[in-house]
Amino acid sequence: MVQLSQAVTAAILAIGVFAHPGGNVNKEILRRQAHLDYPERRTVQSCKRDLIESGWVREQHRRREARLHDIRVAAGFAKPGELVRRDVGEVEEEYGVEASCTLDPEATEGPYWVVGELVRQNLLTGEKGAITHLDINVVDTSTCKPVTDAYLEMWGSNSTGVYTGVQARGNGDGGPSSLVSNALRGLQPTSANGTATFITVIPGHYVGRTNHLHTIVHHGATLLPNNTISGGTISHVGQFYIEQNFLNQVEKTAPYNTNTQKHTTNAQDFLFNMGKQGGDDPVMKISLIGSKIEDGLYATIDVGVNPKARRNPAPVNMWTTSGGKPYPNSPWTGYPDTCKNCGFGGRPPTI
Ligand SMILES: *[C@@H]1O[C@H](CO)[C@@H](O)[C@H](O)[C@H]1NC(C)=O
Ligand SMILES: *[C@@H]1O[C@H](CO)[C@@H](O)[C@H](O)[C@H]1NC(C)=O
Ligand SMILES: *[C@@H]1O[C@H](CO)[C@@H](O)[C@H](O)[C@H]1NC(C)=O
């Protein structure tokens, strides 16, 4: 039994009273609090010295600088010889400090996780929006070394705030059109440096939540012939966010500006605020590829995991060649109205 702080208890009660539109985040808050309370919790920050001394921070900074430059060259916004590098001493000093993009947030998988997605780098499948090259480093916080043999799973809503592969009242207009698509969902192996890269869009907002991307880190999974994974364990379930001022600019571009769902800012999002606690920073560092958002974006973040940790997130659906199909006995089935994870119906929270 985890002791809940008065603030958390008050927040849960307040949310219970106002009823989270499209569901209830009590369980998610409790899980995040349990993670923050865990005495052996370690963040990427606790590995800062090792990561700098081993040269990893410097190497990764230089690799990312070079990759962004390559993307700019490929898109016609820079010339091959033109890369201006930033002082690495300064980068090392800032590493692990607020806003330098490290995190170890344990958050909820939410009601829209679909298992069985494809191993692929480009997740666009026709979706429009602020196209983003994501570069995610996974660090083992128990050894302070990169995690080189994991699969990182990524999913987010489309630019008007609808998830593919699911149908639910809280998912856009609640219609079935998105069930048949696997856009903006997929997995990538972490490489020799612990890096997984994707091409996706900045997610749109939807009722009750600020814009966010979901991630799950899988260990020991087997790659199947049809390019999906099976088995293994999950050490980490998290969410990535976008800095609010930048997000406001994205929301002014098309098709984000056609989203009719009510907007929740980072500051109004309880899960965002909890994600920021305990020295964690779940906000991605984002650079423009050209001169404006429409030219594309490059986003980086480092994720600290303990590969031996075991999480048991619950999928709502599974991806099949004929679209999303219900996952047997999912506690999210019926979300946000009738599911097992839909709220606690006035009962006091327990863990
Ligand atoms: C790992 O990082 C080093 C140094 O930046 C780089 O030379 C190498 O290509 C990277 N390897 C992979 C597989 O990304
Ligand atoms: C997002 O997905 C929904 C459901 O499939 C679709 O109606 C909407 O047009 C999509 N948004 C964009 C910008 O394509
Ligand atoms: C991939 O293969 C597995 C094992 O045969 C199967 O269960 C799954 O439905 C397949 N997925 C897709 C998308 O083809």
C-alpha cells in the first residue's frame, strides 16, 4: 500500500468530482505516484557522470547534430559542408538538467494501446501534420549504459486528435473509420547506441489531454516473419510532450487548426504535471529542419529504464491484417463508459 500525499489525494478527489471528460485518470495518477514513491527509482540524471565520463553524452550529441544536418541537407535546407557544431562541454554541463530532455517517467498506456503493430521506422501511412523525425536514446539506469537490444514502441493520435486501430466514444467522433488504419503506430529496435528512430507527426490534442506521444520499451521479444514482435517483457510505459509555446505554433498550422476537440494545455494536464515531477523531464527537444514548422521537425529525448522492471500495460485492441480487433478481456474495452479501468465509481482509491 502506497501512502498518498494529501495533494495527490485531493487531486484524485477533484478529478473524480469533475469527471475527466472521456474517462477517468485516477488509476493513471496512482500508478505514476507509486513510481515516484519507489525508493530505488533512478533517472537518467543519476547516470549523468557515467554517461559523460564514458563519452556517450558527447558522442550522442555529435551524432544527433550530424543527423539533423543530414536531414537538412536531404531536404535542401543546408549544404553538406555547412554543419556548425555546438560546444560539447556546454552540452555535457547541461545534460540531465531541466529542459535538456532526459526522463524516466512511468505513465499510463492509456485506453488506446494496440498490440501487434509493425516494426517500421516510417509511421505516417498517409497521415498529414508536422512531420517529425524522432530520435530516442534508451539508457539502462541500473548500469548507466545504452540499451542496445530492446524494441521501442511508439504511438500517437493524428493531427486532429484521433487514434488509429481503435473505436471509442472518446476517440474523435467515435466512428469506425480509424479502426482499419495502423498509421502513427509502430516499433523500432534500439541500435548499438541505444537509439530508436521514427518518422511520425506531432500528435493533435483531444478532449481531456494535452498533446502527447506514447511509448513502451520491450525487452527479450522475438521478431516474427511478418515484422511484428512476440513475447518478452516490458520495463517502461511512458509519454512524451511538447513545449507549450512551440505547441501553440504547431496548433496554428494545418491540419491542427481544423481540430474541433476542446484543447487542454500542458499546465492543465494532470498527467503532464506528474510526469514533470521527481527530476524527470518528459518534454522533447525539438528543432526546425527548415525555416518553418511545415518544413519538418527533428525531436530528441533520452529515456531511462531499468530493463529488469516489469510493467503490465493492457492493450485495448490488437492489430491484424484486417484492422484493429478487440483484445480478449481488456480492462479498457468499453472506454470511457463501461470498462474496468474507467474509474472507481466513487470508491476510495487503493493500489
Ligand atoms: C553509434 O554512435 C557512434 C558515435 O556517434 C557512431 O559512429 C555510430 O555510427 C553509431 N552506431 C549506430 C548503429 O547508430
Ligand atoms: C484523423 O483521423 C480521423 C479518423 O480516421 C479522420 O477522420 C481525420 O480526417 C484524420 N485527421 C486528418 C488531419 O487527416
Ligand atoms: C503476425 O504473425 C502472428 C503469428 O503468426 C499473428 O498472430 C499476427 O496476427 C500477425 N500479424 C499481422 C499484422 O499479420
